[in-house]
Amino acid sequence: MFMGKKNLLFSRVSDYFYLAAGPVIAATAAAVFYTPARITGGGATGIGTIFYYLFGFDQGVVMMCVNIPLILIGMKVFGWRYGIKTLIGSTLLSIWTSVIGHLTAYNGVLDTSDDINILLSAIYGGVLMGVGIGLTMKSGCNTGGTDIVAQVLAHFFPVSVGSVEFIFNAVVVSCGGIFLGLQPMLFAIIAMYLSSQLVNYVVMSFGTKLAKSVYIFSEEHTPEISRRVIAELHHGGTTFHGTGIYTSKTRLMLMVIVPNNQMNAIMKIIHDEDPKAFVFVTEAYEVLGRGFVPLKKVADKN
């Protein structure tokens, strides 16, 4: 019992640390590296950079203005828990972007008249952005933006979250190319690639494929875990009856397929409901169906 409470306390402290550090690191990437080099990252951050150069609007303020209506939509579709977590992460990122931006006057630390320094801004900005977003996601929150749009559309239509995010981010980066120049757009692609890889590295300590198969064995708490998976992760699952060969007891096994960025969230749910649960995770090399890759796309290719 003591060890369970100790582990729970450590988990909570870790969450607060991730939530405190993540937005600061991501905001540093945006205000110190992206914006001074005219690099448009995806989503609200990229829109903030574009509006800063076109109209002189503060980047953090623009990011918050973009995220608020999206958060309200997400809350309407997925519930207040989702909305609160997104609001916390996106608000902290916006505030820190404004604070760091004003402290540095959005001039950064490198001389962006040199192309090499723009490349360095894309590299270091992409790395820091990925680490910052990854830590924020590990805390159970997220930074909003295109994530919300993608999740809402995937909820109602047979499209994959990753595909929708890619399309919207590509639109933002393309707008950056139109308004800020072709060269910054090309550097933005480098930054976004590095950012996505670092998010994978930070969040996905379970691997790097699209999704994971999570198998959960719980003595009495499978129904509670199932309800929270549906309510908080917006995924279904399947239960199987099985018998342990050692105990000869019949119990339920719950199998859930979740995207990589929700691994930390489902582990928290399991730990909250049943710290004694037995869990094993495998790679899901190809996931077809609602919320992932539409089955029709694969059928059409064949």
C-alpha cells in the first residue's frame, strides 16, 4: 500500500514537472528560434508567426485566440475533461511565448541575416519544440491547435488523425511560404520533421510505430477502466474471457488500440483504477478503421 501511494505521488509530481517545463521549452522554440527566423511551425504557432510579421500582433496572443474556439469545439465533442487539459497546455504555451518573446523582442539569439543561422534555428527550434510538446503531452495535457481539429474530424468522419494534422499543418506552412518567403517555408519543413521525431522520442517510450495494442488484466476494475477509455481517450476496446493457468481464476482481458500520443494517458487510467493490474503492450504495425487509417483507402489501393 505504501509503495502504491509512493508511486502515485511520484507520478503526480512528474506530471507537474512535465507541465511546468514543457510549455516553457516549446515557447522558447517559438519565440527564440522560429519567429526571429520567420519559420512557421504547424498549427497555432505557425499562424502566430504569420500574424506577427503581417500585422505586428503578439504571437502568444494570436495563438490563444486561435486555440480558444477550437478548445470550445473540442469540449463540446469530447467533454470538459478534454477541454480543461487542452486549455491548460495551450494557455501556458501562449503565455510563455508572449513572455519570452517580449523579453527577447522576438529577435532571438542568432543573427538571422545569415542563412546558416536560419538553418540552426530550424534545427534547434524543431528539437526544442518537439521536446516541449512531448513533455506537455506526458503530463496529460496538450497544446491544442491542429490536434483538436484532427481529433474532432476523426470523431465524425472516417479519416485518420495523422492525415488531418498533416494537411492542416501543410496549409499553415504553405501560407508561411506565400507571406514570408519560400526559404523560411523550406526551413519550416525541416523544423516540423525534427519536432515530430522528438515528440515521438519523448512521449513514446514504448516504440515508434503508429499505435499500440494494450492488453489489460484486472481483477475487478475492467468496467471502470473501459468507461474511462471511452470517456477520456474516445476509443473503444474489446473484452475477452480468460482463465489464468496459475490461479485457475476466470477474468476479463481488455484490449485497446491507442495512438502513440495516448500511451501515457491510458497508463494513468489503468494505474488510477487498479495499480495491481497486469498490462502488456505490443506494436500495432497497421491499424485500419475509424480514428486511424480508413479501411477504404487500403481497399482502393489494392
